[in-house]
Amino acid sequence: MPEDSSIEKNFVVPVDNPTGDTVFWQSLACLLVMMLMASVEAAASKSGGPLVGTLVSFEPSNWKVLTTLAGVLVLVFLTLRSVRDTRLLDTVMSLATIFGLTFGVDALLGPTAGTIAFCLVVVVYYSDPWVVIYDLLLCLGLAGISSSVGPVFQPGALLLVLVLFAIYDVTAVHLSERSVLFGHRLPRRRAFFSFVLPFSWSGLRTGIGKVSGNVGGFGFRGIGDLLLPTMFVISVLWHHGLAAAGSVMLGAVLFSVLSHMSFPRSLSSQVLPPLALGSVIGYLTFFLVV
């Protein structure tokens, strides 16, 4: 994509900024797309070949190797302050997203379809797609990252990380009265770092190139809010099976909806804490019941 000259490194917005129901349901839709697609892709990867198609190969997917490597690099780089605001991280994140989407298509339809998808995504990446297309590409890319990286970790380790980040999120918001989850501009030269969430449904058809200058009409949610819960679901799916993963997913979604309906709108910008708590409840409930 063309570079955006206006880069805002520390993008924040007061927590009382009204994001409304529209933003919440958009975030939830993105989460469901990511979790469902990542689950299907992980199941296909675990089976050893494409779930759809006639050419079934049981050889390790090169796209999975690239996606796993890029995904791990993103997780490592995000913890290193020295590279957090550099072009290197932007490049790795964009490649990880593109590789992730390609791996998902490869897992479902085979290597030929994966290669075609890679070429198409690159073309779209350098065009000016609608916001809804941009968010969909990001969802599918992160689903691929989750399905390739999630199985690497034990569920307990990811659950601990998820809870720690949720606690940090709550603490940061209540101490500073500002949310680091939302910004007024699309950060980092429009790399795949944030979901673009318009405050009205009509904004979904806005070209992504016009978003940065539209200060009042869009919010930008960091990918970590939805990526961590999705990776946890995939880790549970891989190590404990579909029923356990379904329990975690159901707990996360239901608790997130209940939290949104029960708490003031001023907290609607926070999705990670209720998702984390719901994931914990769903995870523990499954093992207590079963």
C-alpha cells in the first residue's frame, strides 16, 4: 500500500469517546470470522491435507512454515521496543498477514489455490480496497497466523498471557483514563496492525486510503485484542479437541456480549478483558463438566 505520511505512534483516545453499538458488533464479527476460520484451517492442517479439493497432499505446507515463522517474529518484535515503531515490524506484520491468509486457502483448497490467493492478496494490498475488504483480509490473515502458531503453545501458557494482557489493559485504562486500543488515525503507514471500525455502517464502503484523514468517523482496534483469544481457542482445539475449543469460544463470545450490554458505553472500547474472562470461564467449565 502507499505510505501514509501522517504516522501517529502513540495513538490514544479518551475512554468516554462514544464508540456505540456499531463498533462493538463489528469487533465481534471480526472475532467470530477469525475463530471459525482458524478452527477450520487448524483442523485441515491437523488432518494432513486439504479439506476441499481433489489434490490431497500430505507433505508439510510451505505456506504454513512461512506463516509460522512470520507470526513468531511478529510476537517477538512486538515485545522489543527497539523495533516496535520501525519499517521492519511493519513489513513483517504485512507479510505475516498475507502468508496467513495464503496458508488458510492452502489448507482448505490445496497449494495451487493458495498460490493464486497469494497473488490476489498482494494486488489488493497495493490497491485502495473498501474498509470492509481491508478488515476481512486482516481477519483471514490473522486466522491463518492463529491456526499455524496457536498449536505451538500449550493452552495454559496462552491463557496466562491472555489474562496478564487483560489485567494490563484494565489497569492502563483506569489509571490514565485513556484507551490505547483506539486511535484517531490509521497507524504505521496502513500496515496490517489495526482493524478499521467505522462509527456508522456506511463507513464500511469507504476506501482505506481515505480513512486516515477522517478523524471523526473511525476508530482503530489493535490486532492483539482479537488475536490472543483466537490463538488460545486454536491451542485448546489442537490439544484438547473441538468440544473444549467450542466451550472456550462460547464463553468468550457470551461474556463479551453480556459485558457490553451491562456496563456503561464508556467501557465499550475494551474487548480484551471480557474476552479473557469469558475464555477462562469456558475453559474451566468444560473440564469441570467433562
